[in-house]
Amino acid sequence: MGILTWIIFGLIAGAIAKFIMPGNQNMGWLITIILGIVGAYVGAFVGQLLGLGDVTGFNFGSMALAVVGALIILWIYGMATKRG
């Protein structure tokens, strides 16, 4: 995938993850794109560990793995910034 495809892919995956796990993350669109791209890498790693495949293109399986990875990143971010 080219850089523009990764940016669009990251924006979509990050936006879906933020929709699934709403909260007070205070993230703009640039951080959402980065969340989605990093989530794609995390999702690919988890997918390979579980034998589910990896992020190879702009398809449903890759998007699902990227969203799962982004949700993991959001959860870690929420735990790291939790005020108690």
C-alpha cells in the first residue's frame, strides 16, 4: 500500500475504533490517523500470533485487524492516562 492509502486506511480504522470505544481521548484527526496506522501494525502482529493473517491490503480482514489493534492502543492509552 502507498502512503496515501495508509493515511486513508489509518483514518478509517482510527475513527471506527474511537466510535466503538468512546471516551475523553481529545484526539484530533491527525492523531486519529496515527492511531489507525499504529493499530494496523499492532493488529497485524496479533493476527499473525493467532494465525488470522495480517494487514496486506485495503480489505475487510485487514480493516478488522487494524480496528482491533487500534482498540488495543486506545485501551492502553486510557489505562496510562487514567486519573484516580
